[in-house]
Amino acid sequence: MPKEPTNKEILEAINAFSGDTDKRFDGIDGRLDGIDGRLDGIDGRLTKVETTMVTKDYLDDKLADLRGDLVVLMRKEDMKVKKLVDILKSRKLLTDKDVKQIMSMEPFPQLML
């Protein structure tokens, strides 16, 4: 018949378990607080992420600026294409139909009357 554990054995087992649990909590506390209470714990890391994080409004503004810059560049290129088409037409290398077809293309189509 199995021997019943004594109160002393039960208390020793509980003490050993609580000691291991305390060590685990100390490790978790160290990770959360950082070493020696410095700000390299979770709070410090979150603060660093929050300060370097890009906000949606900031990103929207930057993307709008980029879009505007790209439109300006595309307009400049479109002016070059128009000038090239005019030169080729004046030298009779393009027909009126060719010019109309080229100028009606995207991104800035022109309605030829």
C-alpha cells in the first residue's frame, strides 16, 4: 500500500515549486523592466517604436507630395513628346493621322479637332 506523504514533504514540494515560480517571474520582470531598471525593457522598446513610427497622416502627406512630383515630371516629358511630334510633322515624317494617334495617347491625351 502506498505511503501517504507527510505534511513536511508536501510543504517542501510547495516551497520548491514556489521557488521555481518566483525565478520565472523574476526573469519575466527583468524582460519587462530591462536590466537594472534601464529603459531597454518592453516599455523602453515600445517608446522607441512609438517615436520612430510613421503615422498615417505623415505617410499620406508624403505620398501626395510624391504623386505631385511625379505628375510634374510626366508633364515635362509630355512637353518633350509634343515638341518631338511637331518636329517630325514639320519634316513630313509623320502624317496628320499619326500625330492625332500619338497625341491622343495617355497619360495626358489631347483632343485633336
